[in-house]
Amino acid sequence: MTIKFFATLKLKLGVASVELDAEPQLSVGDAIRRAEQSTGRSFWSEIFDQDGKTFPGGMVLLDGANIAHLDGVDTRVGDAETISVFPPAGGG
Amino acid sequence: MAFMGTTLRVNLTDGTIKKESTPVDLAKKYVGGRGLATRLLMNEIDPGIDALSPNNKLIFATGPLTNTNAPTGGRYMVVTKGPLTGGVASSNSGGDWGAYLKKAGYDMVIVEGKAAKPVYLSVMEDEVELKDAAHVWGKRVPETTDMLIAESGQKKAKVSCIGPAGENMVLFASIMNEKHRAAGRTGVGAVMGSKNLKAIVVHGDKKSPIPDPDAFRDLVKGKIATIRGNGITGEGLPKLGTKVLDNIINENGLYPSRNFQDVMYDGTAHMSGEALVEKGYLKRNSGCYMCPIACARNVELPNGRKGEGPEYETGWAFGPLLGFHDLNVICDANFLCNDLGLDTISAGVTIACAMEMYEKGYIKKEELANGPELSFGNTEALPYYLYQMAYREGIGDKLAEGSLRFATSYGCPEFSMTCKGQEIPAYDPRGVQGMGMSYAVGNRGADHVRSYLIGPEILGSPEKLDPQAIDGKMQWLFIFQNLTAVIDSSGLCLFTSFALNADDYADMLNAATGFNLSTEQWLEAGERIWNMERNFNLSAGITPDKDTLPKRFFEEPAQRGPNKGKVHRLPEMLPEYYQIRGWNADGTIPASKLEALGIE
Ligand code: SF4
């Protein structure tokens, strides 16, 4: 599966995405930890608070669905193809 | 108490200029800016008049926090009866102009009548004069601004003016200040043009009288720290501007393309806020008066052209909505609209409507008179028809009436993506139920900045709501509409509300005015303003059956992405909204409600 980075996170990491081997039982949180390893940069604390909830304006989407309305970072990736990670951002 | 105490009344028909006391006693009920100006408009005009007739009035109004050091304290509103919807029009702008109107000593300018020939108003503190504008009539915004600043003899003078689009009464013409800041929506520029008023030039160095300046400064410091410490206002907006939303909204499956025929756009990565940085086009960010956020983009293109923008809405309206993603074309079209004084959202959505009609055979090739094909993806069409619109040339004369009148004239109003005649912004209602309702019941027609439910529904600010859920949404809409009316009327920028809450605004308003109202009382003022605007619209003949969306959003489900198969569920939410507002089931306002809110 593909983990895509956006906004300031993309600019900081300097890469748009990384590929991971798909494992349906993997949680979204674990997938993001693996993405940290493969980019060599930790960014967890820019997206999630201490309880693993995304900061206001930040979001993680599993095939477009916000994990806030699923099981949060514990959501299983299943057969999803993409995780999109956004640090806090907003506009109008 | 933060008001300068004086309002200018300028009658263009007979050339008289009066200095009147600002009705500050009304500020407890209507705050200032948007609220107070709408109150005066209600008192002074018949809502049924023709918006472009001399009987209409055009009010430039600041709020109590304008020209203070409150974060973003520089904004003003232009309030009038609008030509696009026929209802209340009010449009907010940043930059410095609002603060400088107060520095010159005035809270508001009420413009009446119509000048026999083009004029501009010069407001240099006590010296206020109408001057001949023959030499700037026909000129674009940047040239007009430079010439009038030079003429004023004050390098720091600020100019709010119309471009050719306003002069030609394009129904969605904007009023521009500091060249790049726009009171963009609802066609306020057309009203200014109808009055033969080219510009208002302001200058001065007066301070707003704050009851306890030291206490105010301390209070404001805390609010600025909150804004700086917030992820959205402290990092996201300064770094990437509102254009950070391109990918967010696309990935969430509500980024309209090809006149809302699709809910996603595949080329988004090429024109996104990130791309603007990566391609090296973004040179720096900048901000309006006293703004700690600084969301404005200063861009230089490979062709050497420089300017401000694009922000999220414009980038979308001049790109994905029309089926292309060339950032050079998008930025150039943005610069062109700023120069001509055109609202970018209505201009883009009107061209998108024409493209769908052309592709479906409603517009014949001969009508284009050798102009570029009006086809999605044709980048040449954009600047060509923008220019034609502004000068009302060729088919541009019809496009200048906005998409609803345009499509209706061909017998196919269903291709116009509008509510109450104003074009829909860049969030597809099928992907976001609350925001869709916000468009449908908006007092200025389709509108994203009068109740920005994208905050909770997509961005999770202040908390995350499911965009497809409908339970409880109408209560959120009610609160957002009321709070936004307070923020707009106070003289601050709506973007502060990503970090600040209702108590923060109440604190600053109380400290600036000395009123000592509770947060609930300020929010009630917001509710009063909302009802007053609605009441104006009802009196103007905008019946509640106009509280709806184009039928596309009910009949054509989203074809892909996370909202695949979804339509908008307005019929399930509208009765609840009326009920929460305390209105009759038919959407009219009972006299008892107006009375309870103290609206005479
Ligand atoms: S946040 Fe942006 S639009 Fe608002 S006042 Fe600041 S620079 Fe202007």
C-alpha cells in the first residue's frame, strides 16, 4: 500500500509517498510507524496528540475515509490501497 | 470606545458630504461593520429597489476592533443591496484600508445617489472631497491605485476602488483595496460602478479610542499567542496559505471539477499549495493589517509576472473546476481578475457553466465569434472570456450577468451551480452535508465564509464531525452563522476562529467597547444580525423556497472516492434548521421572533 504525505509534512520529508507491503491485519498506527522508519524521520507527534488523536486541522485518511470516524490509529488497513497523512492545516 | 464616533454621508447626486455621529448606541445590538451597516441599510432603503439604481446605498463599514492591535484588526465590510442575488450583499476585505478609514477619523462611509460623471472620494482626515475621476475611469486597479496615491500627496494613503468590471456593472464585480485585497463576492463593485464612484482614498493617523489601552494590549497579547501556537494558524496557513486545502479536499472526495460533474480532480498534485512551493513560484507570505497569521501568497511566475495569490478558491475556480491544472494559467488569471476587479469564484463557476453548456450543445460555435472553444481543459478560454466578461464584449456581455441568468437565457438553468443566484464555492455539497446546508440557506447565496463548517466536518476544528452525518449538524450551523456574524462585524478576520473561540471575541469586544456583555449576549447579537439579513431578503422577494441547492446535488450521486454514491440530504435537514432558528415551518420569521431579538 501507499502512504502519501501532504502539506508541510511533504515539504519536510521531501518525498510524496512511501510504499509498504500490504498486510490486512496491520493497524493504521503501525503503518505510520513503518513509514517513519522508511523515511528515517519521526513525525508522529506532529499529527497525533498523546492519546493518539489527530490534532485539529490534521487528519489521516484510509482510502479517503477519516480514521477519526473509524477506529482511529487502531483501524485495520484491510484491503485499502492508500493512507493519506496531513499535518494541521486549514483555510477557507 | 473603539469607534471614532463619526460617519460620512456622501450624496453623489447633489455632491453634499455630511459628517454624522456614528450610532454607537446600536453597537450593543449590532456590534459594528456588517451588523451595524445592515441595520442602517434596512432603515434607509426599500429592499425591493433595483440594486443598480441611484436609490440603492453603498456602505463601507469598519468594526470596533478595526484599527486596534487586536490580531487581524484591519478589516472592513461593504454592505448594500446586491445585484447578483437581489438580497443583502456584504463583502469583507482585509489589507489596510479599513484601518486607515478609522485613522482618518471615520467609522463608516454611506454613499447615496449617483454622480453625473465619474468621481472619487478623497478622505484626508478633516478634508473630505469628491474629485473628478475622468482620468482614472477605464483604468485597471493597480494603475488607478498608483495614480490616486500619487495625487493624494500621501505615500501611505490607501485606495479602495473598482476596475473596468465594476464600471461595466458586471454583476459579480469586486471592490479592490491595496491592489490585491478584495471585497470579492456579491457584486458590490457593480453597485459602486452604477454610482459612477471609482474609488475612495483614505489617509490619517488617528488612534481608536480604547477605554484602557494597557489592559487591551495585555489581553490581545494572549490572543496572539494562542493564534501562533495553533497548528492551523501558526504553521499551516503561514507556510502554505489556504491552498494547502487542494489536496485535503480532493483526498476527502469533495473537490469539484468540470462544473461539479465530478467530485475529484486527478491533476490536483500539479497545482496544489505544495506544488506552488516546490516549483519555486512562491516567494514569500505576507499579511493584512496587524495579522499574525499572514496567509497571503506572493508569487513570481517563470514568465516574470508577479502578484498575489492564488488562494484556495481561486486556484480551484481557474483550474480543476475548468478541467486543467497549469499553475501559470491559474496565477495569471488570478492577477487578471485582481486588475479588472472581478470575483474569481463567480467568474470561474460562470465559465464552467458555459463550458458544460457548450459541450452539451446549448451554445453554438458561431456565438463564440472565433473565440477559443469553451471546452473543459482549454486553458486559452480562461483569460479570453474573463476579459470579455469584464468589458461585456461578445458573449461576455451575457456571462457578465452570472451563471444563473446566463444559463436561464438558454433555457437550461440546471447547469448553473448557484444558490439564490450566487455561485457555489469549492466544496462539493455531496461530500459535506453541513456545508451544503450553509450554501442553501446563506443570506448572500452560496457562500463558504458565513458558516465555515468545513472546519469541524473536514478539518476537525474545533472537533471532528462526520461530514456525511446529519444529526446535530443544524445546531452547529446555527452557532457558526451567529458567531461568524459577530467576527465579521467586529473587524477581525474569520481565520482567527481556527484558534480563538467565542469567549475570546467577547473578551476583545468588551475591552474595546467597554460594554461588558456576556459571550451569550454577543452571540445573540450575531443571531440578531442573521435574522435581520434574512428579513431584508424576505422583504426583497427572496422566498424560502430559494433555500435549496442545484438539483445536480440531489439527483446525480458522487461517482467516486469516499463519497461515492452520496447525494445531498437537504430535505431531511431544512425543517430542523428552521426549527432551531425559531422560524415558521415555511421558513418565514414570526413577528414574535423579531420582537424577541429586538429587531424593529
Ligand atoms: S489570515 Fe490572511 S486574510 Fe486573514 S487577515 Fe491575515 S493575511 Fe489577511
